[in-house]
Amino acid sequence: MKNIWDAVGHFFGPSHNVTFAELMGRLAQTSIDCAKHFRETNGQDLAGIIDFEHKGDAIVDEIHEILDNSFIMRFDISDCMSLADELDNVLDGMRKVAVHIDVYRPILSVLKPDALELLAVGERMQKQLFDIVAMLAEPRLSLPRVRELATRIDEDESTADKIAASAERRLVAEYVAPGANRLEFIAWEKLYRLLEEMTDHANHCAKLVLSLARKEA
């Protein structure tokens, strides 16, 4: 049966499959570019981050258009939708962080070292995510290679969890004293939570591609 569907897919949808892979690559690259800009500006350029998010939204709209008008795809259309939307969530996550920093600018104008470390881990994860998404353009996903990259991304996500947990413990110790600035605590605690959520989305993207590779194996 698999050979029959491969033949049908080759007949009906190769152009849509190629276009989907190209658009996913563009979306992943937009995410990398946004993360780089975010790190270089310490998240202080809200307008610039929003511009990247809008570019990502436009690409996602193109992806949805392709998927909505495809008779058959190499991968299940619902899986493709989930992957595109989750990658878009990575960009949306950076926008949420930038909005939060902008709202609390008097407090967050200079980011703490652990926040910068979380940004660096997130950017590294997105570069690895680009490599794994780029495999969608190959004739067949290599399960061992996808698994290797997905494992690296998962390890980085665990690292981000540890950084965030350590930062939160430090915050509690720093702001538990009577008279401590509770607004500062809220600003920093939410920042760490949003940065960690961003790495969660990147990790979920990798797991979705890994699921596709397993289905194709």
C-alpha cells in the first residue's frame, strides 16, 4: 500500500511538497534571523521583532494555502499544519518576550546574565531546528539523522529548564525579604518563564519532525 501512495503522491503533489519544504525552510530561517536580532538588541527592539513575526505570519499563510489546496501530500496534511503552526509559535514567543521587555523597560533595560544565557540557548536550538526542517526537502527523511538533531535540541531544552529554574530560585532568595520590590520580581520571573516557553516550542517542532521521520521509515 505504501508504494501505491508514494506513486499517487508523485503524480499529484510533487510541486506542493517541494513548495511546502521551501516555505518551511524560509520560516525556520526567519526564526533564526529574529533570534539573532533579538540577542543583538537584548530584546529591546519591539518594532523589529514584530516585523520578523509578521514576515513569519505571511509565510505561514502561504503554507496554509498550499495545504488547504492539496489533494495529497508526502506527509499527512494535519501533521504539516501542526509543524508550521508550532514553528510560528517560536516566532510568536519572541514577540511575547519583546512585548514583556518593552512593558517593563525601566526594570528590564539591561538583561541579567542568566537571561542572556537563555537567549543564547534558544538561538542555538533554532539553528539546529533549521537543520532538521531543511531535511524536509530531501527525498526521504533520515531517521538516524533526524533523531540525532532532535536529541541535541531536547538536551538544549533541558539545559534551558535548568537555567530558568536556577534563575527563579535566585529571584525568590533575592526578593523574599520584607520591603523587596515585588514589581521587579514579577518582571524577571515572567521573563524567564517566557524565554523557557520559547525553547519548549522549538523542542516540540523537533519532535514533530522526528514523528514524521518515524512514519516515513
